[in-house]
Amino acid sequence: MKVLRDEFYFEPRVAVGGRIHWYGETYYADELMNYQEETVYIRDSGAQLFVYIMDSDDFHREGNAKAEFLLICRIRKINNNWRYGRKNE
């Protein structure tokens, strides 16, 4: 599946205890315990958070990077009226 760069948020780190802070809410998943203190990549569908790790990052040609992501878990959102901090339309 191809995902547009604008559909990812690149900053969250998994806190000690397997928690992610996302737009004022805190989410937990057992699968995140293996990634404490690491940066993860999130896609927000409005109803769920899809949490990925980068599986590989490869430069084939100058200026042409290819990265692959591995889905580690899905978390049902507390409030599904918002997507990336903006009201769902």
C-alpha cells in the first residue's frame, strides 16, 4: 500500500510503559512495550491509529530514497471526531 507523506506524523516516541501521546490523548498497546523510547510512525484514520516502525531505508539513486514500514499495531481512538488534530469532515 502506498501512503502519502502527509498521512504520516513523524514525531511520536513511545513512552516508558508502552504509551503514545497523540493530540492531547494517551494511547497504550502491549505491542508498543518493545519500542519504548523509540520513534514510531503513525497514520491516523480518524477511528484508529496505525502504528508503524521503519523496516528499511535505502537510497537507490541520488535523491531517490525508498523506505518500507512495518505495521506493529492498530489502536482504536478515544475520540474519532478528529484526525491529525483536525475535525473530521
